[in-house]
Amino acid sequence: MGMVLQPMFARMAPGARRAFFSFAVTGVCLLFAFPVLWLILTSLRPESGVYYVHRGTELTLGNFAEVLRNDRIIEAFANSVVIATLATVFSLMVTVSSGYMLSRFHGPLARTWFGSIYVFRCVPYISWVLPLYFVTQSWGIYDTYLGLLLPHIAVHICFFSWLMKGFFDGIDPSMEYAALIDGCTRWGAFFRVALPSAIPAISALAVLCWLFTWNEFLFALILTGQRTPVITVVMAQFVSEMGLQWNLMSATAVMALVPAFALSLFGQKYIVRGLRI
Amino acid sequence: MLLLIAPAALLLLLFQVVPIVIGANASFRDWTLSNPKKTWIGFSHYVSVITDPAFLQVALPNTFLFMFASVMGALVIGLALAVLLNRRFRAQRLVQTMLLLPLMVAPVIAAIMIRWMFNDQFGIVNVILEAIGLEGQPWMAQRWSAFGVILLTDIWLWTPWFTLLLLAGLQSLPREPFEAAAIDGTTPWRVFRHLTLPMLRPVIVVCVVIRSIDAFRTFDIVWTLTGGGPARSTELFSLYAYVDAFLKLDFGRGSAAAIIGGLIILVVGVALYRLVDRVVRV
């Protein structure tokens, strides 16, 4: 395609070329945004209009009101918020130090740790979530906050230690050496020098971690039951239980999108940084 | 130094190593809900999974096809977008926000959206097809159209990730070779083919490795879009293991399937890691 396009492209006047460029970019953006826009439009249509979303003009907020009357959905939202927030806090506490260790220390222990992190990241979730179901049950934490929270933190360890190592690699260690010479302990150097300079990176991780936990499905599906519903599982159950009520399902999905979008708009520059491995 | 990784290592041990060991143990036992005695039966679950046509001829080929097609699709489109966007223009930030959009959408929500759009009676896709005189399809009722919709969803979800990473890679390339090529009057296609692509190769390879490993274990979008149907024909290996363990309640066999999948991806992962190592060093 490039072969055919390029001569055509070169012959165009600069103005036409710019017009073509804006046209292409707008088209791409629309294509990527369309499913979300369509979902929002569906969520605003009354039940009778949902089968002809493209026709008719009545819009309503009734779907949202109806969803908000459903106790199970409210509970699921609350649970998701609590778990995502707690998982973020604890994941950061655990992975920041592990990433720091990977970046600053060398030797057999650091190499082993890095190797095991890579291997564990490759393990398919299903291979350890399946037996985890029995583990949490026998420890009596199945279907509780703790039973979902701890595995979630464990999931994040591999990927986030890796990201955090990359961030610390980008921070010059000479400041820490200076602190050590001035009589700071190794821990002091970590807490007083390295940690403050890694705050942008830690923010990036926090945003990503929150989003990952909020969006996660398989762990929640297997490790929670009736007592601790979370939003992704409840939505997936909708598909089978209320498969015909697309207006209500869209409204729930839109509500689940709002926190993620708000957070990502707020943390956009951190996310872009965090995604750059 | 040990203290720095102690909490992380402990959590990994308790919630990843221990379950994997228990799962491995369960995979050698006859452990179903109706027979909780857990008799040791050796490799027979493994044999039964490997010889099962639903695993060997459907789930496994599906998994590899999905991995390959979804990664290649997202890579090609993502690369094209990155090259297109690699210049200064107004509204750059807006475009970046739009591209980030799919990355923020939970795979489950994406699957619900796409499923609604491809609904055979009222979905917008069929409405548009019929409006331009084509016949609407029962997308989710046929194996390959359902598989196509799954792929489309995954590519929609992951193309922006490729675009962002490749764009960052493009912007960190040195300018001189491109200026020299411009002075020589090289066509844009040749610049792309002989300058951009080779220089971007390390970034591309890293992206492909990470994405491939993640694509191999995809579960949520398939589960929400088709549930593995019609007639288990769009199952990936993770769905196969889940169905065995939680719908048929045969935990031993499900564990065996999960471990087989884990071993396969371990081999693939190590091979890919070697590949990256070589490419990045050259």
C-alpha cells in the first residue's frame, strides 16, 4: 500500500496533504472512540428505544437511576473501589523496594530474583488462580477482601518490580552515594534520597495499578462469590442474566468507565510514562 | 538487601508458588466433586487432555492463532499510526487522549460493547450492513465470525499500546540519518523500509514479546464475548481449563490443562526472551 500511496502523496499540494493528514487522524480517532460513544448513547436510551439506538431522539437518565437502585451493583462498586485502592497502596509498598533492589544491587541474589520475576510473569493466570481457589478456601479467606487483595498484590509484583527497576535505572545513584558518605545508612539513603526522587515514577505505578485492579476479571471471577461481588464480575453476569436489557447493562458499564477515565485524564502523563516499560 | 525483597518474595511464595505446587499435585489425582478422595492416578489427566480433540484441535490452535493474529494486527496498525503521528501538529494531546481511551476500558466492558454492536438483531453493525444492501450476519453463532469479532476486540484494546510505545521509540531515534535521506531525495517508503524499521527493531521486538505472552493467557474478552461458543469452538486454552475445573467440576483435569498451557508458554517465553536478547545486543 505504501508503494502506491507515496507517489500519490508526493504529488499533492502541501494544503491537500495537510487536509489528508487531518482527515486520516480524525478518522482513526473516531474509529477508536466509536465503541465507547456507542455505549454511552445506548445507556441514554429508554428501554423501548434501545433496539433502534440509531433512530429516535428520546434520551433519558432513567437507566442510571434504575441501576443505582440495584443494591448488588452498588455493593460491587464499593467493593471494587476498596479493593483497587488497598491493592494499590500495598502493591506500591512491596514493589518499590523490590524494584530498587533490582536496580541498585548486583550479584547472584539480584540475578535470581530477576530471573524468577520474569518466569513468574510468564505463568498464565489460570495456572495459579485455579488452585488458588482451594488455597484461599482452606485458609478461610475465600470470598473476602483479603482473599482477593493478597493475590492481586502478588500479581502486580512481577510486572511492577520490572517497571520500577527501569525507573530507578533512570535515576542517577550518585546522590545516594553522597548521602552514604555523609553518614546516612543504606536505609536512610533509600528513604530520604531515592524514594523522593522516584515520586513521579511511583505516581505512574499507582495510576496503572489502580486501573489494572479495577479492570481485572479472572481473579475476581474465581476468588469471589456471593459475599464480595466486584463490578467486572457482576457486569459479566449481566450478559447471561439480563442479556436483553442492553440499556441497563450499558448504563452500568458507563458508570464503571467513569472512575477509570477520570483517573486517566488526571494521570495521563504518568500513564504514558508508565506504559513505556 | 534481603529485606528489600522479603515482603514481595513472601507474597509470591504464598500466592503463586504454593498454588502452582498444589495445582501440580492436583493434576496427578482423580479429584472431582463427586469423588473427593483424590486418588493418585499419575499422568492419565495429561494423556486425556493431550488426546482430547477439543484441546488439541480446537483450544490449542485457537490460542496460537489468536496470539499470532492479535499481536500482528495490533503491531501493524499501531506502527502505521505511530508513523502517522510522528510529527508536530495541533491537537496532539487530544489525539493522545483518544488513543489512550481503549487502554482504560476494562476488557470485560470492551467485550460487552462489541457484543452489543455485533448483536445479530439490533446491533449497529448489522444495521449498517443492511443499510448498504449487504446481509447481516449472526456474528456470534458461527465459529470464524465469532473468532474474528474476538480478534477485533483484542486489536482494538491493544493497538494504542503499540502506538504509544512505538511513537516513543520513533521520537528517540537520531535525526541525522533522516536528514541525510531527505537531502538525497529518498522516497518516504524507502526511508521507512530501510531506516525507520531497522532502527526501531529493538522496540518492536520487546513489544511483541510482552504482548505475545499476555495474549497467550487471554481469558476475559473471550469469556464475555462468546463464552467459548458456539459449541466450544472459540475456546482458548485458559477457557478450556476453566470450563473443566469450574463447570464440569473436574479439578484434577482442569489443573492438568492449566499446567500444560503453562509449560507451553514457558518454552515460548524463554525462546522469545533469547530472541530479544540477541536482537537488542546486535
